[in-house]
Amino acid sequence: MPRVDRRAEVSWNGNLARGEGRISAPSGAFAGLPYSAATRVAARAETTSPEELLAAAHAGCFAMSLAGELREAEARIDVTANVVLDEVDGQGHRIVESQLEVRARAPGLEQAAFDEAVEAADRGCPFSRLIAAAAKVTINATLED
Amino acid sequence: MPRVDRRAEVSWNGNLARGEGRISAPSGAFAGLPYSAATRVAARAETTSPEELLAAAHAGCFAMSLAGELREAEARIDVTANVVLDEVDGQGHRIVESQLEVRARAPGLEQAAFDEAVEAADRGCPFSRLIAAAAKVTINATLED
């Protein structure tokens, strides 16, 4: 895989308490997603947050990484990521954890091979490695029938 | 700000080469965003990637952090983030950099105060801190009239 550059744009209007931002991707995959200080703390329908976007990135990266390890043409992989932002003594707010819940179906795959694939996917996923440098990555993986 | 949990979900079908995934947020802010190995490398219209989502998260976090430092009710802040994924010797692919381009308007704000605010925003933004633990964060900030 060659070097990849990906870009996104944000416009923020106003101060922290009353202002709001809009998040867009030049690709057109999403445009004008609203967020604010209030909705970053208390999730509100149809609004996003940096933490939600990181959860999407980590889940997406891990699912693709696991697909690469399983090599099964008929694999089905479901990943949920839960990203935690919390106050850390003396540092202010930090991303402290990303918790992955993984469920996979892959006809004929043995449990031991699945467990190895999950470990390899975590080692290989650039987002697991990025997050693990500063926070905790936990993975709970289930092989389904 | 209390502890914040934010979640996203991904479903992947198939292997790495031919499969594809869909990325959704329970908030409803985005749903079924498509991505694949091919579109992660070569951006295609209407498809996203983990790197694009991280760029969105970092730009969103930084813009909000800077709004908090500026404290200006009439501030307008535009942030573009460019996230770089590249091969690192002996480690495979890693997130190696996030480059921020920041433009701000804030009536009456002096350049020196703006420069200090940008530095403080970088120190305080949880995504700058997360990324800087494993990769490079660069900021090019301009105060506009």
C-alpha cells in the first residue's frame, strides 16, 4: 500500500459555549455534520463528535485488518468501537480508551485460527497502534457459527 | 466535562481484496458510509476511509479547542486536517502525520494573542495529544482580517 493522504474540513462559528462546527469531507462521503461542545458531551441524534469519528475510524480499520488476516471470501465481520474521553490528572481531557467488540462468521474457521487472526489484526491495524501509544485498546472477539 | 463514551459500528463483508465495509454511527450522524481497501488507497467520491475520519476528528477537536482559547463570540475558525498513512520500516503501515491548516477571524484579536491561543489549543486538544504520542502533528495557522 502506498502513502495515503486523506483530508477533512471543519468550520466553527462562535465561542465554545454557544458556537457550533460543521465537519465535511472533500470526498463527499459526509458534509456539514454538526457538532458542538454540548453535543460532544451529551450525544444528540444526528450530531457527531470527534470521539464518534475516531470510533468509526478504529472500527473501520480493525474490520479491514481482520478481513486481511482471515482471507475468507465469505467472511462477515461486525465491529463496534467505543471511544472514551475522560479527564486525566494533570493533563486535562484525553482519549483514554477504545473498546472493540468484534463478531465474525467465516465458514470452516477454527477458534484457534480466529484468535490468532484477531491478534494479528490488532498488531497490523494502524489505528490500534496509534491509539495504543497513548491510550488503552481492548478487544472482545467472538467467532459465531 | 464529564467522561464521554461514543460509539460507531462497522460491518465488513468478504475478504480484503474484494470485500467492502459500511460505517455507521448510532447517533444517526452518518450511516452506511462505504469503504474498501481500494478506496482507502485511492480516494473515490462518496467513499470514506479511517484516515479521512481521523482527519475529521482532529480538525473538529482542534477547531473546538481553539474556539475555547479565543473566547470570541464572533470568531470564525476554519481547520483542514490532512492525515498521512505510510509504511514505516519494520512496522508496516502507520499513521505518521496529521497536518493542520488553520484560518481564523476574530475581531480585535492581536497576532501574539492568536499565536498563544493556537499553542494552547494544541496542548489542550485531546486529538493533538493522542496523535502526537505516535505521529507528527504540524500546525500552520493564519489570523485573517
